Amino acid sequence: MRLRSAIVAVVALAGAVLSSAAQKPFYLHDGDTVVMYGDSITEQRFYTLWVEIYTATRFPKLNVTFFPEGVGGDRVTGGAAGPIDTRIPRDIVAHKPTVVTIMLGMNDGSYQPLTPAIESTYVAGYEHILTTLEQSLPGVRITLLGASPYDEVTRPEMFPGGYNGTLQHFAELNAEMARRHHQSFVDLNAPFVAALKRGAAIDPLATELLLPDRVHPEQTAHWLMAQAILMGWNSPALVSSTAIDAEKAAVTTSENTHISALATTPDGISWTQLDGSLPLPIDFNSTNNHFLTQMTDLVEQLDLQPLTVTGLKPGAYELTIDQTSVGKFTDLELDKGINLALYNTPMRGQAFRVGWNLRDRENTEYVRMHMLVDEMKTGVSHRQAADDLAAFEQTEQTEIHEMAQPKAHSFRLSAVPTQK
């Protein structure tokens, strides 16, 4: 797959800027346990998975455990899985989290014009959640999330002012509560709406399908929320950065990577590269993911793996990694820099395997939590089975952490023979 020209032109510059700019520390720490709490949008377990995959692949040395705890229909007062004072101890506190994210609001507005009663119930319930968590988990770091939108971009407003106006007001309330509680706030609504507007200008029908029922984003669209959270958590864009002078057979720049065995070959250059991170497991050949890159700056903000090779003789070159072809590039393209994260590399393949196993672990937690919910409803104990699943999750977590460790790969650039 050829690089998009717009991305080709900025990769080298973006890598240089990222290398020199002061990067704030990533929000998560080694040993953190993160509970991502919410309603049915959280229960879809896609934005939660994307955040978890990013963390595991971008910071493979950190051991961070995630628990997605979303239940459809939930409000600040709880819902089908129990009232809030059942949900908090069972589904949050029991995990002993150091970090909690909360996304509520979609159901709290009752899909009607905002009233003082609705607002006061929302604020009182949210304050109760925050106070309870802070008392039960001293030192817990909480990220309040402005809820994802009710789609009134591709379809008309439900009523004057729109239901998404209610959600935006809830986000403002969340930001104020975060300030009072000295916690963090990330708005998911505004960037999602902005992306929908960009998408609607490109392909209105495809954009409408991102929120097929106006409420629940389809899988790819969850990246719009994950990106907002990750950027709010100071997530670096850079996977690794490598610049090589082929004429001198010298490394001119390397960041978050180690280059060894650099040597010229009869038709090009070869080296061994061990990065400190993995790229995101996103298939850019997918129509949905391609549309995602048109709507957002996800690649530029979260998935840069620039490789720049200068000093090559004019012509075309084939890049192979571990004897597998990645693509063919001209000397001018390599001189500007290519973004390896956009290609089907062994590193991206490894990231996909990490993601698949993280999804399995999230599925295990989903079953475990619902066993406890069923126990609450029926009185039939599933405690032993739930404990066994929790132990299995720990085993999975250890295996995933090991699986995410980057490996050394053999790179080779070989001149493509000119066709006569």
C-alpha cells in the first residue's frame, strides 16, 4: 500500500518535532489498575479495548491492568446490574483500582429536554459516585468523561436545542466537578462531533452509519473516543524514529529504538532494529479505517513510526523486514520519510496478536462480572466460578505483558532492478 501523500510529507517533520518537544508524562503508571465504568457504550468494550491496546503496545514495560465495567442503561443511580451503591463496591472498588474513568449521561437525560430536576439528579448522583470512590480508594485518580454524542449531525435534532445539547451541558458539569475534586476531565463529545462534521462533508451516508442508532458508535468510531482519552492522558504519538545515512552507513537519528549491524550491501543497505514500542494494530486497508484517517488526525497524534533513509542512489527500493516485503519506495520518498505504522510489518502483526488476546481477557471479565450480577438477581452463588475466572484473567494478563515485548527485526533496502 502506498503512503498517503499528505502523511508522507509530514512524517519526518513530525518526528523531529516530537523528538525535541517536551512531552508531558503519560497519565498511567507501572502497576496501575484501571476500571473503565459506564453504560452501554462502555459495555460495547471497544473504546476501552483501544485504550488498553495502545497502553500495552506503546508502553510494553508498564504492567497496567484494565477492567471494563459498563452496563447498558446505567445512570448515575445505577441500573439493571444494581443500584449505584451495589455497583461501586462490586464492580469498581473490588478491583482496587488506582485509576477510574467514568462515562455516564446518555441515559441520565432521559432523551427529553433538560429540566432542573434532571440536572440536579445528575449532579447529585455523580457527586455521590466521586465522593464514594475517593473515600473507598484513597488517592484514586479519576477521569470524568464528557459522554459521546447523540447524533444530531447526520440527522435532525430530536427537539429544539437537541438532545446532544443536554449531553454537552452534562460535560460542562463534569468538567466543573473534576475541578472541584482535583481530578481530570476529558471531553469525548466535542471531538466526536467535529469528526462527524468532517465525515459528513466527505461521505454523509458512511458518517451516519458510524452511529447507526444515533447512540451507540460502531466499532471503528470508538477510536474517536479512545483518541480523546489518550490525548487527554498525554499519550505520545511516536512509536520509534529512525534516520539513516545510506551513503555513510551511519545512524543519524534514533529515538525509542536501537539500531545495530548497519551495513551496506551490493544493492542497498541492511540493519537490525529493536524498537521500544509497537505500532497500533490498525489495518489501513480497511474501508472504515481509511475513512477514520480522513475524519481524524489519529495517525499523526498516536501512530508515527518514521523511517528516513538519505543518501540513496536515485531509483526504487524494496523494503523487507525479516525477509518479508513491506513495500517499494523511491529514494525521494525514503529521503522524506515513510511511516512504518501504516504498513503490514512484523511489528504491527505482533500488535494485532496482543490486541486479540486483550479482547479475550476483556470477554473473560465481562462473563465474570455478569456472573456476579446474576448472583445478585437470583441468589444463586457463582462465587467459585467467578474467582476462577479472575485467576484466569491474571494468567492472561501476565501472558499478554510478555507477548507485548518488542523483538529485534532484520531490515533491508534493496534496489529494484530497472525494467528494460
